[in-house]
Amino acid sequence: MSPQTTGRTEASRSSRLAAAMAFGSTVSVQSGAAAATTLFDSVGALGAVFLRAVFGALLLLALARGSFAPISGRFPRDVVLFGIAVAGATLFFYAAISRLPLGIAVTLQFVGPLGVAVAGSRRRLDLLWVGLAAAGIVLLSGLSGDGIDALGAAFALVAGGFWAAYIVLSARVGANYRGFGAAAAAAVVSALVLAPTGLAVGGAELLVPAHLAVGLAVGLFSSAVPYALEMEALRRLPKATFGVLMSLEPAVAAAVGFVALSQGLSATEAVGIALVVVASAGALREAGALPAPAID
């Protein structure tokens, strides 16, 4: 085998591995969300998101292993804002999945990265992606007569807004800091922001060993594992390819909701999710505006 052939084979293997990492990250995030719903009856959505934040922060601090370089200028403020965006995105997302099927909540939340991808674009093709996404959301909203929970939908859309801020801030923070340090710092900020409401709602139930065990699993699968996988995938894949893989998240969420939580979808809802997936894939592939790696 020639050196050129060997090089192409290695590159192909690396790309396949990276694609598997990106997809595995998506499955991990949605599996963590599904596991978190089992805590809602005991500690509430606010308690569950607090447990996720605490364990996610601890796990990312362990991954960072003290790799916190000196910081200056606007960077500390950006890290704090990043942590607030993470807290807002997770808080409203958990509020959404307490009222909506996982696949629908993730689909509505995806308006955040989709909006970032098309913001400021002058390409006519983006009008197609916006139109497809709008059609998908209309179908999910139940204008055909079979409506979803309106408050849950509002929570998911607000979560999408925080996710958009999260993407913008992650790019700014990433330009100033490498490694897991910034992610861990932002995760700590997020846990502190969520502490008052989480402690008030969860109370003593947060300390039940079984609940702590689930919280640890949620923090692992929703934070540490996906962040590590996505960082490795981004080193090996073009941004466009990574964006397309991440756009599959609503479909993966629907599948996880069906398998793990017995959440079925109507034909109309399935078509709505498919339209948003196609719109997100097209917009993210063209713009290179990516959903930031999950950190909390």
C-alpha cells in the first residue's frame, strides 16, 4: 500500500471516528435529559437541573485538572455571562421537558442555533431554511387542532434564546481560553445561579442517595461525556460536517423519548421535527455556526 493510500485510509478512519463521537455526544445528551425526567416527581424540574449543574461542574473541574491560566480584561465577565446563559438554557429546557415530549422540546429549542446560523446572512438560500423551520414549528404548535402545551412550548423557545446566547459567548470565550478550564468555570457559575431555586424546590430530597446517583449520571451524560466527545470531534471534522451531525439532535431526542420514556409522536409532529432537522442541517452546513459543546 502506497503512503498516499495509507494516508487516505487513516484520514477516512479518523473522520468516521469523529462522526461517531459527534453522534455519540448527541445520544449522551438526550439520554441524560431522559434520565433527569425521573427526578421531576421527587425534586421537581428545578431540583433536577440543580443536581445536573452541580455534578456537571464537579466532573468538568476534574477534567480541567487545574488548567486555569491567568485571565484578564473582559474574559472573566464573558465567563460569567457564559455561565448565566448555560443556566438559563438548562433551566428553561428542563421546565419544557416537564410539560412536553423530549423530541418536541428539543426541536423548539433548536430555533436558537438555527437563528444564530442565519443571523446577518444575505444568502437567499437561508430563506428556505427559515421557511422550513417555521413550517415545522407551525406543525408542532398544533394549528391543525391537536395542540401541545403552550407554556411548555414557551419554555422551550426561551431555552433556545439562551442557547443562542450560549453559542455566541462560547465562541468569544473559546477565542481567549483553551482546554476545559473556561467550561469548568462557566459550569460553576451556572451551578451557583441555579442553587437558590434548586435548593428551595428540591429541599432534603436532593440528599437522598438514589437521587444523588441519578444526578451524577445526568451530569456525566449531559455534561462531561458530550463535552469531551465534541471537543475531539471538532478537531477531526470540518465545521460544516459537525454542524450537520449536530442538527440531528431533535430526531435523536425523539428516538430517545420514544425508547426510554414511551413518548410517542403523531405523524404531524414527526413531520414537524423532520422539517426543523432539515432546516438546521442546511443552515448549519452553510454558515458554520455550530451549537456549542454542552458544558452543563
